[in-house]
Amino acid sequence: MALGAILLSQGLVTNEQLEHAAREQARGGERLEQTIARLGFASTEQVMRALADELAMPFVRLDETEFDEEAVRAVPPRLVFKLRAIPIRFEGGRLIVATSDPLRLDSFDQLRMAAGMPITLAVADDDDIGLQIKNRFGVAGDVLEALGAGDAPSAEVKSESSEADTASEASVVRLVNDLLFEAIRERATDIHIEPYEHELHVRYRIDGVMSDAGVPPTIHRFRNAITSRLKIMANLNIAEKRRPQDGRITLKQRVPGQKVQEFDLRLSVIPMLYGEGVVLRILAKNAVLVGLDELGMPQGVCTRWYELVARPHGIVLVTGPTGSGKSTTLYASLKQIVSGEVKAITVEDPVEYHVPGVNQIQVNHQVGLDFAAGLRAILRHDPDIIMIGEIRDAETANAAVQASLTGHLVLSTMHTNDSCGAATRLLDMGVEPFLVASTVEGVLAQRLLRRVCRNCAVTRPPQAGELPPDFYAGEDGLIAEAVGCRECRNSGYRGRIGCYELLVVDEQVRVEIMRRASSRAVEVAARNGNNLTTLRDSAAELVARRVTTPSEALSAVKTI
């Protein structure tokens, strides 16, 4: 009896819902119960419980199940990965195995032959099974087992051609693909591959925090093959191991229920003490552009920021550390102000998102097309709005100032700790004070704070001393607490939201800039004119709204 018929017979879905889910499943390439859950017709657990009842099998929640480690090892990892079935325990001379697909009859025979004993199947959620497999066997554990110690690529490769051959082996290709696609599934923004004397660490940066990827220790034997494979994918020189190299990889993945997604991976390889260290930045090329109202800005900040980016000329800056969402804010701003009546051109490194109606230029240092050269060329194309990926040197800074003086709105980013430090940074680059004062209209500093996981967060009264004097709880006197569950990898947080500090440059601030005042003096002038909304103000509001926790908010803003 097919799963759809079982769900119909138990009244879990209607004929129309089942037909709709079947069409969606055919397009998305996911399992039927996942499609039904995604469409909201029934939860995955409801579907799997109905299937278990129909087949007279037990349903188990693996996060609440105690595993017998000897039983887990009774089946080879390659079979566990292949069948998505994991042994739980021995019971009455039989091996209890959890599966999400009990209708797959051939799994009985393969599992029984591998274990050498009778098998009893229990039904479990496929996501739960995947999590247990990853926790117990590691990412790509089946590939590493198939390679085996005897098949491990040699640590010393004698020639470039033999190294390329090793890196192109099907098993190594699959191993690298598993690492990359697992990072994408986990919503990682960066992949770090770090060589040590007897270990190879693979870590993902998820929601701004580093976490172990969970690869088996045996991956250490394949460090050279992994690095060579990544170099081949990025068209780099695999024989060059003494100098840093940078490249790009384009990766495509079909996400269930969505179109094929294309990812741009920026690859950086640096020679280290025990081998080459690798970092990949993951950028979704066809990610959906958000609007200004979706960034999480407080209403007051959002209104004033829109007034700044809607001005006809001047410089508007976004500052913050790497990975703080500066580019996303600029893209959202462009989306808000670009229309058929204006021409907008950007020069970026790299082009992270494709914006309809905007002419975008990719920096190419090999041919001398940097930010400054691109900006000079842009001015001959009669733009109204110019976006520069980053102002990082005096040449780019001066070109941006000249562009704003000739009637253009210039949007760009800088690396400073707060909004008031942007003017000081431009002065340090050699831009004249009167030019900075007359062109910079506003500066937005931002950070990204982790959101509490909606699936497991709880509320409670704050403890004594937990909230600083300028922070406050919600109207009911409660704050959010991060607990941790499967959905958030037991971190208590899932996703991030922006925390913003907006400086609107007025006459008092311009006077301070003209006399080359410190960033502290600029801040005092802005506060006196009520033209500064600080990061602490924004962080305190997010705590009061229970979007994040006090500890997370305080980790991103400076003390009073």
C-alpha cells in the first residue's frame, strides 16, 4: 500500500491535497512526507506515525532514544548512509533498525545480511535519522570508509599530474561535494579547512559562530587530495604550495521545493605550518533580495535611512566588520530607490546579488580594474546612483568625493567600529576635511545578532544584574532565553537580525569634522543634535522584543 493511499485511508490528507503534493514532489525532488509538511497539510511526524500504524511498526523519536553503540556498529556505515537506516539496539535476538522508508522492501534483506541476524524495523523521521547518522558517523563518513586506509591518497605526491589524478578520483570528488553541500544545508556562510600535525579540522561558520562540521578523524589522511580538488574546481595552480592563492567556484544545488540554486564560493588558500589552510565564503547568487522593511531596522532608523538614500547627491556609508551584512543593506537600499527614471551602476568585489535594473561591474585586479578605476569609468556612463563595494584607499575615497560633488549619490561601505569613526577614517586616508564635511550625508554602522530559535525559546524574568541600566525587558517584564533543539543544532539560536547605529550629518557634526575632531567629539555633537541612534539603543530594543537574548546583544555592542 503506497504512502499516499495510507494517508488517505487515515484521513490525514484529502484527495486534492495529495494530488497537489504529488505534483510539487515531482518538481522539487523531495520525499512525499516532506512535501506534505512543507505545504502545511500535515506534520512530518503525523505522516510517519500514520505509516507506522498502518504497517504495525513502532514509531520512535530518535532524539529521545537511547542507542546501543555495539548495535550501531553492527551494520557497515556505507549501508547506513545508502539506506538512511540506523541500528538502535538488540532485542530478543533481533536488531532494531530505524528507517523512514519501511516500504522499501530490499532494505530488509541488505540489513539482515550485513548484520547476520533478523531485523525489526521501526519508523522514524528522516531528518532525525540524518542527524543521528551525521553525529555518529560524521559528514561523508561512508565515503571515507569506502576509501579506506589502504586506498588513501598518498601524503607525498610525486608530480603535478599524479596529484591532479588523485584529486579527480570519484571518491575524492564526492568527499569534497559532501563537505560543500552539507555546509549549504546547515546555512553556513564560511567553510574553514585547517591542517594540524596529526589532524584536519573542518569547521562551518553558522549565524556568525564557528562550529565543528562533524567529520570523522580519518579525513586527516585526505588533506592533500581535498585541497587539490578545491584548487582544480577554482582553476588554481595545484603545484603552487608556497604562496597564497585566491579563486572562485560556482556550485549548483537543487533545494527541495525550490528552483536550482547557484552558489558562488570564494576560495582562499594560504600555506601554513602543517599544510595549506583553506577558507571558502559561500554566497547565494540567486538569493532573494530583501527590502529595507525586512532588514529588522527600527521604524525610526528605517525612515531616516530611506531619507538619506533618496537624496540626489552626496555620500552615504555603511560600516561594520566583515560579515556584518553591509552589502545586504546596500542592496536593499538600491532595490528601494532604483526605478526606470534613474540609472544605477555598481562596482563590486564580488557581485554577490544580481539586482534587476542595475548595471553591475565585477572588480578584476588582474587587468587593473579595481574600485578606483571602475569608479572613474562609471562617471563616463552618466549614472545617477553609484555603489562602490568598499572604500579602502585614498584613491577610491577621493574618487567617491569627486563623484558626489558632481551631482551623484554614492553608496559604499567602510570598515570602522562605529558610525562616528567613518569621517575620521576618510580624513586618515587624506581626504580634505572640508570635502568630507560637505559630501558625507549619513553613516550607518551595523552588526548582526543571532535570533533566538522560535522552536525552543522560552521566556522568563531577568535575573539580578542580567540587564544593564539602559536595557529593559518587554512590557510583561520577560526576556527570551535560548534553550537549544534539533532545529538550531542545540545552540538556542537560528538566523540573524541587524542591529543598527545611524548618524545623520548635521551642521554641528560638520563643524567637528572641519576641525579634524576625534570620533568621540563627533559622537557628542551628534547626540546633542539628536542625530545619532546608537547600536546599544538598537540592541536594547531587540532584547525588549525578545528577538534575541541579553548576552547575545551585549556581545556585539560596546560598554557604556
